[in-house]
Amino acid sequence: MSDKPANNSNLMEKIVSLSKRRGFVFPGSEIYGGLANSYEYGPVGVELKRNIQDEWWNTFVRRRSDMVGLDSSIILHPKTWEASGHVTGLVDSMVECKKCHTRTRADHLIEDHYEKKNEKISVEGKSEKELDDIINENKIKCSTCGSFDWTPVRKFNLLFETHVGIVPEAQSKVYLRGETAQGIFIAFKNIIDSTRVSLPFGVGQLGKSFRNEITKGNFIFRTLEFEQAEIEYFFDPETTDWKGLFEAWKNDLWKFITKNLGVREDYLRWREHEDAERSFYSKRTEDLEYKFPFGFKELWGLAYRTDYDLKQHTQFSGVDLSYVDPVSGKKFLPHVIEPAVGINRLMAMVMLNSYTEDGERVFLKFPPRLAPYKAAVFPLLANKPELVTKAREVYEKLKKDFTIAWDDRGNIGKRYYAQDEIGTPFCITIDFDSLEKGDVTVRDRDTAKQERVPINGLKEFLEEKLQG
Ligand code: ATP
């Protein structure tokens, strides 16, 4: 039996199609013809996404004594984004095909061109003119219509603008947050004044961020809105060695991906940013990358941002964001290390990593804690009231402690097939023997093996099996 994650060339198409068929992810606004780079998370997908979010929140906020949480606004005072540099700095360079009007990011166009030749190029930090030159020298064609007829490269800002109030005047202009991190910096004073945190400590936040992405999104890898999970870990650079702390965070992120999310290590790698790519204030930035079907791509960014953000917000707001050491009385702006990830990217990775083919059988081998449903309950026959009543009883009882699916359509084979495709670890069937002997058949997703378990021992059985 081969239960290795399938790594076939059309794996992404299989995941996209399964996602729609089984209710993980639907194309956004589909009945109106769709909206590029937007998606809806269906009944099963929302459970998977939540489980990943909870895993992140529990691991990095609740279970750590050096972390606290925050939930700031999506719309912040617009000066926030001037101070952070996003109004001028959150920009991409874009070209448009004059023939078919496809817009694409110039850096992606160039990188994809080189990747196809099995070569690597770094275009980070290059000017519009330099990008134009590379596109022209290589005669890079439009991937949609095959023409070589581009507009010159131009920069555009990724922040979504909107207005507060009813009159769209310049003074009322605000932005939907482009990252959650800035909410942490501007709440820094309130956090240290209202809690008993002392350095080093971190603040974690999880919530929607918005970016006006124009490039093809590769399913939920890159979307207009996404669930971002960010941590700002504050420390005193005179007493804490930043290099040691950076390594400790690298280990924690790696452990989360491989242990908590069960992802295979050989599909992961760290990539350090080169000088031109790294923000000028950052002393070190590394990306944890996953081997997606479209190449190794950033999953999680880890950056040592020094005291840049607190300094900027102190300057722009006029409010001193210094920390005062409770023992020595030393007053200073702490430095930060920032691990930043998109939950949606984690979800795409988890689905790709879990996709398994065993002959005809397709199943998503989620770690049990991530599975949308922990078990499914079926009556063997839907037209036998005594079986349905007993099965309902079992279902209602288990539902108090686990997320449980109910299915009484079609035959058992079809039900197994459907539960396999949504990654349900166990299927529980109530048959005629159950009525007499009080036990049920439990079938294991990964081995397809079946065993009899007493109904009154089902809770303990699942608790034990679902650990880990
Ligand atoms: P990329 O180079 O892929 O555009 P980035 O370097 O701009 O990403 P960061 O600003 O470092 O990304 O954001 C931190 C994390 O947020 C990323 O590692 C990624 O997981 C997630 N993220 C960023 N943009 C998006 C998006 N448009 N859709 C989904 N997730 C995103």
C-alpha cells in the first residue's frame, strides 16, 4: 500500500476541485462570475481553517507564559500606515499586456521565466527601469496570450483605501490594514500599562489583513483578504542576544509546522533574504518556505525589525512608547523579532501535504486535531427506523465532545468515500448487531481497517485515538 502524499503534477488542480466538491473552498462571488483572488470557506473548510487558527493561538499565545494576545481594529488611524512606511512602501511593480490586458507583477513574471529555465534570479530592490530592461532583454511573453507587448513597469500600492463617514474627502481617507502587526505597535503602551508583562515578552494577533494583489493567486496562497497571524516579540537588545532569540523562533516555527501540522520536513527550507531584499531597518530576515506545486514559496516570514516601528510611532504620534525596566529603571524602546504567517497559506499547505492516493482511494490524511470532523456516524440502512434512532442517539451523544458528521445517504461505500475526501479519521456504523450487542463498527481512515467498539466506550476510544 502506498500512502505517501501524492506529488503528481496536477496535485493543485485535484485540491482545487476536491475543495469545491466537498465544501472546503469555493471560488469567491461565483454566481456573479467570480472575483479574482477571493474565496469562500465552505462548511468543511471553515472547520479546518479554525482548527489551524486555534492550533496557532493555543501554541503561541495561550500555552506560553511570555505571550499575550490582542485583537485590534482592521481600520486604524491613517497615520499608522504613514508611520509604518506602508503608504509609500507596500508597493509592487506591475506590467500590463497591451494585447489581452492581463496584469502581472513584474518580479513574478521575471522569476517564473528564469525558473522555467531552471535558473534563479533575484530582482528584489530593482528599479522600474532595471525590471523593464530584464523583461525586454529576455523577450518575456505574456502567459495568457503569448504576446510580447508590455506597458512599462509601474509601481502601485497594495493598501485598500476607503472612507470613514459619508463624504469621500481627503481627510476621511483610511486604509484596510495591510498587516496585523501595526495594531500591536500602536497598542504597545496600553498593553504594558494594563498588564504585568515584562521583557522579553510577545504579543500575538490573528485576524483579517487586506492587500490589493493583482497577480494570479494560486488558489488560497495569495488572496485579497487573508487571515494573518503575527507575533511581535519585544526584548532588550542589551540583555538578550538577538541571534539566539532568532534561532529559538526558527526552531519554534519549524516544530509547529512539522509536529503540530504534521508536514513533511523534506518539503520545507529556510531562505535568508539578501541585502537588497531585506527592509533597510531589518538586521536579519528569513523565510520558511514550503515546496508548493508551483515551487518553493514563502510560508512564514521571520524578521528582526530592531526598534524601527516603535520609534516611528513615537515620532508620528508624539507619544513616548518607551518601556521602563521595573528593576533597573532603564527607559528605552524595545527591539522586536516578528514571525508573520497567513493561516490560508498554512491551510493550502496542510491540504497538499495530506492528500493521499491509495489505488482508487483518495483521502486527506490530516493530523486528527486538524480534521474538520473527528468522526462520522451512519445508520447501516437509512430506511430502518430502529437503526436511524440508535445512530442518532450515538451521534447526539458524541457531538457533545467532538465535531461529528452525520451521513445516511447512499451506501456505506459512498459514505466512506465522502468522509475520506474530507479527512474524517473515523467512521462509525450502527448495524443490527449494534441493537442487540450494543457495539458498532469503527473504520479507520488511514488503514481502512474495521473493529467493533462498545457504544458506551466510544468517547474514550476516540479520545485516545485522536491524541497527537
Ligand atoms: P509575498 O512575498 O508572498 O507577497 P510578503 O513577503 O509580502 O509575501 P509579508 O508581508 O511578510 O508577506 O506577510 C507575512 C505573511 O503573510 C506571509 O508570509 C504570508 O504567509 C502571508 N501573506 C502575505 N500576503 C498574503 C496574501 N495576499 N494572501 C495570503 N497570505 C498572505
